[in-house]
Amino acid sequence: MTPSCDLSTRRCVPCEGGVPVLNDTVARELLAGLNGWSLADAKIEKTFRFRNHHETMAFVNAVAWISHREEHHPELTVGYADCRVRYWTHAIGGLSENDFICAAKVDRLLTL
């Protein structure tokens, strides 16, 4: 996979383990294709800010829909007007392409 691919159009591949964690070089290349995400403790994360709690919860529900469709679930930390989204692939204890695919899909929620 090349970083120039539009990750938001890809689908997650089920991962039950046995897949190698992305190396740092590939992770950073994929991260460069995302807007505002950062690498922290072998996870990618981004905090989204909103005008009010209603907008925050609408965003959380949209992320839940993406998670259900892709069968890949983030850690969400929800505040009144913000939500931090963190992805990593639990089954392998690190980052996989699925994390970047879902991050790109989450970003598209606010650009459509």
C-alpha cells in the first residue's frame, strides 16, 4: 500500500493477530496522509473540538457507525465539546493499516 492512496476509500481487513505491527517508517508515511493525527505510544490519536455537547455526541455516534461497519473500534475520550479518538490494533498490540483507514474515515466525517 502506498501512502498516496486515499485511505478513506479502503476497507479494514479482519485482524485476529499473527500480523506484524507496522514498522515506524511505514506508520509515519501513513500518518503523513492524515490531517492532524499524531503518533503516541504506538497509537495514533487526534482530538476533535466542537461548539457544544450536541455536536460532540453526534460525532461520537458517527464514529461508532464507522467502527461497526469496519469492525475496528477506537478508544474514545468524550468531553463537553471535544472528543479524543485513539486507534491501535489490539490483536497485535500496535498499529496496522486498519488504524489509518479508520482515522481517514473519521476525518471525512467533517470534510463532507
